[in-house]
Amino acid sequence: MTPQPSLDLIAERVERLLVRHEELQRTNALLADQVAALTQERDLLRLRLQAARARVDALIERLPANQGE
């Protein structure tokens, strides 16, 4: 009976594929969480950079103009 070993082989492959699919789903969820965290961190850093630029611009405005010009 050759169909039985083939059927067992197919069933085994399907099981392995299902396990791999679950692993990939977990990995994908973890990566999505990392992307969300990094996006939030990036946005926070952009805000901090904008604030720092505004402070530097304000300090530059307070500097006296060069007398030699």
C-alpha cells in the first residue's frame, strides 16, 4: 500500500508547516511591537530635536552682532 506512507508524509509536512506558521506569527507580532516602540521613540526624539533647535536659535538671536561687519 503506497498511498498510506505518502499520506503520512503529507500529514507530517502539514504539521511542520503549521508549527512554522505559528512561529512566524509570533515573530511577526514581536517585530510589529518593536516597530511600534521604535516609531514612538523616533517621534519623541524628533520632538526633542525640534525643541533643542528652537533653544539654539533663541540663543543665536541673543548673541550680539559682529562689530566688524
